[in-house]
Amino acid sequence: MITTAATLHQAGITDIESSSQAAEALRPVAGPFAFTLFTLGIVGTGLLAVPVLAGSAAYALGEARKWPIGLARKPKEAKAFYPGHCDGDG
């Protein structure tokens, strides 16, 4: 963010209205790959959200159903919280 802000401010751009304007700030560093680099950053950020959302959904469902939940519990102690980890005997 700081690099983007410094680059845009130095170029006189202080009002960003689109993602293409933000990606344009990477051009001095990434050259013709600026938009690809920006896209990979956005996709990577989205992928970081997946485990957080899965964990929060597991907690919400487990609490609503009054199941034993929590990452501190072993999979055998919280079978519904860790789906797919307790098939058969363990």
C-alpha cells in the first residue's frame, strides 16, 4: 500500500477510482506485468480468506447446534467440527 501510495502521489494521482488505476502504480516496478501482478495479489488475498471463512462457519454451526467445537480439541473430541477427519476408527 505504501509503495502504491508513494508512486501514485509522486505521479500526481491522488484520486483512485478503479482497480486499473491502482495496478498502474505497479508499472514502474513490474513493467508490462503490472496488471498480472496486481491480479495475482487480489486473487491471493481472496484465497487467504477461504480458511478464515471456513473456520468461522464451523464455529458458528457448531455453536448453533451445541456441538463440542474448537481448534484446541482433538478431532475425536469434536467430530462434527473436523469433518472428514474421523472416518471409521480415527
